[in-house]
Amino acid sequence: MKFSHKYIIVGAGSAGCVLANKLSADPLNSVLLIEAGPMDNYPTIKMPLGASSLFKHKKYGWGYETQSEPNLRDRSINWPRGKTLGGSSSINGMLYIRGQAEDYEAWESAGNIGWGYRDLMKYFISLEDNQNHEDQYHGNFGELWVETYQSSLPASQVFMKACSESGLTENNDFNGSVQEGFGTYQVNIKNGQRYSAADAFLKPILSRPNLELMTDTSVLKIIINNKKALGVQVKNRQGINAITAESEIILCGGAINSPQLLMLSGIGPKKVLEKVNISCSHDLPGVGQNLQDHLTVNISYNIDHLDTFAELMRPMKMLKNLYQYFFKRAGLLTYPASDIGVFFKTNQDYETPNAQIHFAPGAGKYNKDGAMEPISGITASVCNLRPLSKGHIELNSSNPNEPPKIFANYLSNKSDIEPMIEGN
Ligand SMILES: Cc1cc2nc3c(=O)[nH]c(=O)nc-3n(C[C@H](O)[C@H](O)[C@H](O)COP(=O)(O)OP(=O)(O)OC[C@H]3O[C@@H](n4cnc5c(N)ncnc54)[C@H](O)[C@@H]3O)c2cc1C
């Protein structure tokens, strides 16, 4: 059999871009990277404050929503996911935050050898190009640009002062020796523009002759013969075709699409597959299970004595913002998801912080298109860092174009409620 490539990577998101870079660094490997979405040349992908306009974008996002959530008054919750080069790193909040050392140690103790803090630290350091910190916790020669956001908005300064007055400790490096405290976030923003995984890991190496990129190409299923994955079936403008891989097919479609693709290919819980008339080639009960997400609650307060986004975006000021962004790559439009963060314990008996705040000097409500419309105010979003509630993903049907069913199952474990209440 003649194989098309040695490796096929499905999905050019955060993981796919890194893998394409590392695998194609060896000229003996031929690598094909397949992305369902288009190139990332839409203007609000690059403009940091534009991210929320992409959450429900039909072309650059998957537009997912959870099933109705029984513990959230049966509401469906938006689950934005990027569908373009860079994947979700092209629509995300750009905050560069590692997990806590203790969390990685817990992974390792659970039997995941090679996933402890010390093991991972060497990768964190090697990928990072930190502009502000040069010490044992940071790298300065990697692909990923990291800088500390220069926060100057008046309401953010007042929030920092309030944190200090309430006894919290200032922390100038959440990715350093301790995460606890309040401070300014580090971000993947370079010269005022989003620096996605595609910018960091893919674009600089796209000219490698052993790397091929296919965009606007959806993988419909993995082609399996005798329990061996031989290739993928893809759909694009040329129609539906098969592409084979000599060595490996690596799924990097993200937390929703990778299990969906496995199940569409007959790999997953047999009973679930039978429900949608997919013949099971490998009964793997864990596929689509153990879905965990950190629920965030946005607490907004109206304020009228300081300029917040609503005032700073009025037409005359917006002209200034646009000028600053397009001519100086500076100003309000370079703002990430949040500038000030807090990591704290909702119970002093805990050893490490279990809750996080994202502060933003703005408040808003979603309009009917899913974009945020500013109102005068500030927002502190609180999230539980270690939720125990678990959900799952199921197929709606055997049609790859139909979104899967997402059961987030938020707050189904009652111990997830306490941090949300205490944290607020
Ligand atoms: C709104 C939002 C805000 C976030 N904010 C932050 C933040 O501030 N800081 C942070 O560190 N993390 C943040 N994250 C999380 C972070 O972006 C993700 O964890 C990360 O991007 C996931 O990487 P991934 O490679 O697993 O998936 P993705 O980056 O989602 O990539 C998956 C890619 O696969 C493609 N794909 C899927 N299925 C197929 C198929 N069948 N065929 C071909 N291609 C396919 C998709 O189109 C996509 O491009 C945020 C995420 C979101 C959604």
C-alpha cells in the first residue's frame, strides 16, 4: 500500500500546531495537518478585544451549546470553540496561565507517569519567549510570545487597590513559585495583536517541504481495517476522499470534536454507538466520558464615577481607539479577556488556591447575535479551579455535520457549589 504521509494530524488548533511543528522538524517525517476551518485572516482574530465577536461566528467557530443544564435552571450554555488556523487559541482570552504545581503532581500520582510538574516544566520553559521574566520558571527562547499586560485602565487600578486593602498579597508572576494572590495577567499578545498557537508554532515553519496544510477540509471519519487506523476520510471542495498515513493519525480536534470523531469512526461505548446505528469496531467505554469544565459566574456591578468600556467605546472615543490600534497597535482594542487576576482559597484549610477571578473594567450583556454589548460597570468572573462535576459527550446521529450533544452537568457534584458561593 502506498501511504500519502507518515503522520496525519487532525485539527490545526493549539495541540495540532505544536505537533506539526515538532514532528516536521525531522525532515524524514512527512506530516499532513488537516483543519476544518479557513485561514485565520479575519480582522477580529488578531484584535484582542474582538475575540467575543467570534464566539458565535458561523465561519470561524463551531457554535456549540450544552444540552439544557438541570442545575442551571435548564439553561443551555454557550461553548465557543475556534474553527480556523490556531483553533480555540484564535478566539480565546490569550491569558497565559499554567496549572499549579500540585495539580500536575496529582496527575502523576494518579498513574500518569511523565505528567508531573518537573516533567512538564521543561516543556513550559522550552516553548516560552517571556518578555518580562528571566528566571528558573520561565523560558526566553521558545516559540510562544508571553508578556505581562500593561494595565492602565482606571477601574483596574482601583480593583488592584481593593485587593490589597482586603488583605490579599500582590503576585507579579502567577506562573512563578506560587500562584496565590492578585496581579496582572501574562498574555499571548505581541505588538498589540493576538499571538495564537498558529502564529507561534505553525506560520514560521509552513515552508518546510515535508509539511502539508489543508484548510477548509473536514475529517469525517478514521478509516479502520482490522482494528488498525489506516487513514482518514475527508471532505472539502474536491469532494470526499481518503488519505492514508504510514505511521500515525493524531487527533487534535479538541475536547469535543476528538471524541466525536472517534465515535463516528466506531470507537467508543458500544451501546452509545448502537443507538445511532454506528457499527462498533472497538468498544471503548471511556470515549466521550469524564467531561469537566470550570463553570464561571460573571458578577457585574454598575459604576458611574470611573470610565469603563461603555464610556471608552462611545463613538468619539472609539475613533481614538481605532487610531491607536491601527497606527500604534496600542489602546483599548488590545485588551485581552481580563487584565487583573486573583487566585485565592475559598476555605483557609485548603493548601492551594481553588478559585480564580478574572477582573475586567467593563460589563455587558449579550445581544441576539451573541456579541457582548457594553454597559457602564465592572465585572469579576469567579471560577472554581477544581470542579468535580462530570458530564459527557454523545453523538446526535451518525452524520458528522451534526453537532454532538454536550452534557456539561454543571454543579451535579454538590461540593462544586461552595466555591462558587464563597468565591462571590
Ligand atoms: C472562549 C475561550 C476562551 C479561552 N481562554 C483561554 C485563555 O485565556 N487562556 C488559555 O490558556 N486557554 C484559554 N482557552 C482554552 C484554550 O484555548 C484551549 O484549551 C485550547 O485552544 C485547546 O486546544 P486544542 O488543540 O485541544 O483544541 P482547539 O484549539 O480547539 O483546536 C481544535 C482544532 O481542530 C479542528 N477540528 C475539529 N474537528 C475537526 C475535524 N473533524 N476535521 C478537521 N479539523 C477539525 C477545529 O476546527 C480546531 O481548529 C479558552 C478557550 C475558549 C473557547
